[in-house]
Amino acid sequence: MLKKYPLALYITWIVALAVIPLPLIVLMNSQLIADPVNLFAYDMGILAYVWWLVIIFLSTRPKWLEKYIGIPSMYFVHASLGIAAIIAATAHKFLSFSFDQPVKTTGNIAWYLAIIGIIYAIVFMSGWLVDRFNVIRQIKLKLSKIFTHQVSIWIHRLNLLLILLIWLHVHLIVRFSRMTIFMTTFDAYTYIIIGYYLLSKFITLFKTNGTVVVNKQIAPHTQQIVIKLDENDPSYQAGDFYFVSFRNSKSIGREKHPFSVTSAPKNNPHEVTFTIQKLGDFTKKIPSVRIGTRVYLEGPYGQFDRVIRKLPQKQPLIFYGLGSGLAPLLSLAEEYGDQRQIKILWSSSQNNGLYFEKDLEKLKKNPNITVIAREGRFTEELMKNELSAKEIDRGMYFIVGPAHVILNVEKMLRKLNIKSSHIIDERLTM
């Protein structure tokens, strides 16, 4: 990840970890008289609090930041800061002491909330651990019937309660309340971040920017939906994705879900096609969305198009789609098929069949595009037979699909001596 976006991502880390907390730490250490152990404990508390504020800011998915580091990197920073914050908060809890009961109570409740939140996030909202251990993944799948996406969203919003408790905790400490400059700065941090978060949510609460014009089933477990963007809405790039929210529909909730674009903007920049697998509680309700339903699309987000534009013209592109993960790669193939040599590899489950067959048949007519599709995964031997020496040595690989499968695919590609720097992925489980 750092190799792909070195400067922007390093700057993001430095700003989040050190630059933003630094003014509060300097003010506190210059105004408070205490022994080194207590000062360190308070420093840890400040770091934890500021990092939680940054987490809330990142949860708004600011477009200007996504432009430089991408959504996957933003999520990675978000998750890593959560772990760092709980470590710092734990150090603060066990190194500091107070006789004041309200101070102790608010601090303890906040810490327990943080522990519950980080455990829940690791299991249900982040694929980093779950996708590497099959047993944990199976447990998650069984529990996901109870802890639905909507439940996860509300549990994630407990971060706001966490912030409120810590804010109150600090205000209740008499020694801190007397440090006027520190407390003013502390409050400014809190009000600015929470205000920005609430404003961003309020602005999009009633906003719509598209209309459903097509909603059809293309396979037993796959639905295709077309949304016409409003005239003033910005067009998208090939391979992008949106967070989609259906409005005023009695059959489906308003919560946002990420879906990749299947269509190519060169054909119609103001009409977006999504191909969706009906696997979860939300996606199984997609067929019930009526034509004419108004939609809010947050985005577009995506890095694939930007990466391809910077690559040498003659560098081979290999698009490897896993199930519905082929969707954004179809968009890219159609957009760049007249300009570049592209090989498409698609593996679909036997239960679902080759439901993208019509789209692939259309692409096969382009002499620059080679298509290889099969039911079931590509083995190492099959992959070795399908890739040329030039593709192995110089090709750039774009892989989209379930995170736990992508991890195995990338391991297989590395065994074929394909450089890690030549592999870019988009994981459908975040």
C-alpha cells in the first residue's frame, strides 16, 4: 500500500499521528505541573482522544483525501488509528489515578466502550483478520444474521458517545479545567470535528442525485441496476465505485452500500450500471427497488483509472475478476480496450454460472482484448498456462473480489514470480 501511494500516505500518517495531536500535548506539558509518569499518562490520553477524532473525520470519506490515497488506504489508516488509540487509552487508564468518582466513571465507561468497539470492528467491519482465518470468518458469517450491516453502523456511531464521555471526563478534571488555553484548544478540536461530521451527514440526509431506470436479474443470485445521474452531477471514471442509498423506498433501507460500476463512461457518462450479487440482507432486497426510485450516490471513488493513465502504453493489463468483482474490470476493459492490450480472467462459482457472458462476448470482438472465463477458481497450473512470459514479467494485475480469495490469488501470483508492486487489488469486503 505504501509503495503505491508513498508521499501522500506518509504525509497522512505523519499528520494524523503527530501533527494534529502536537499542539494539545505541547500546551498541556507547558501548563501542567506533574511528575514525568503522570505527564506521560496524560499525553497518552490526549493521543487517544485526538486519534478518535481523526477516525470520526475519516468516516466521512473526504473526497479531497481519497483523491490522493484512495478509499482502501483511508480505511487502513482508520483501522490502524483505532488500534493505536485503544493502546494509548489503555496506557492512560493504568498509569493515571484519580480520587474523583465522576472522573473515574466517565473514563472507565469510555475505555470499555472502546474495547467493545475495537473487537466488534475487527470481527465485523474489517476483513484484515477475518479474511486470513477461516474459522473466524465462518463465525462471522453465522453471527452476521444478528449483527446486520445496519447494526454495525449504529455500533460504529458509538464513537460519538465515546467522544462525549472523554470530553466530559477531561472537563471534570479540576487541574485541567484551570488551563484556559489548553481547554479552549481542546474544545475547538472537538467542536470542529464533530461539527464537520454532523454537517456532512445532514447535508446528504435528504439529497438525491440519480434515478433508477433499469432493474433486472441477470443470474439466479445477480441483479443489474442502472441509475441515470442528474444533469449537474459529475461524471465518473472507468472502474469507479459509489456508496449507494435508495430513497423513499418501502422495501429497502436508506443505508449506504458500496457498489462498483460496470458501465464505461465513454458510452454514457451520466448513466451508471451496477452488477450486484444478492448475498446479504440488503442486496437480496435490490430486486424490489422500483423503476423511478430516487437515489443518492456518494462518490465516485476509485484509483484504477488514475493508475492506468500513468502506465506505459505498451504495458500489458491483466484484469482478474472473482465473481461479481469482474464488474469494475468490465468498465475498464470497455474504456481502454481500443488503446491497450488487455487480458481478462474471470472465475465464477458453479451455482451462479457465467452471468457476465454477454458482456464478455461483446469484448471478445475487440482484437486487443483476450477473455478467459471459467466456473471455479484458476489453479496455479492453469494460470501459468494462460499467462505469457511478457505478462508475467511486465504485466500490471488488477484484481477485484472477496478479500479472503484475493489473498490466496495474490499468493499464487507471487509464486509465479509476479512482482507485488505489479498487483493492485480492490477488496469487496472492507
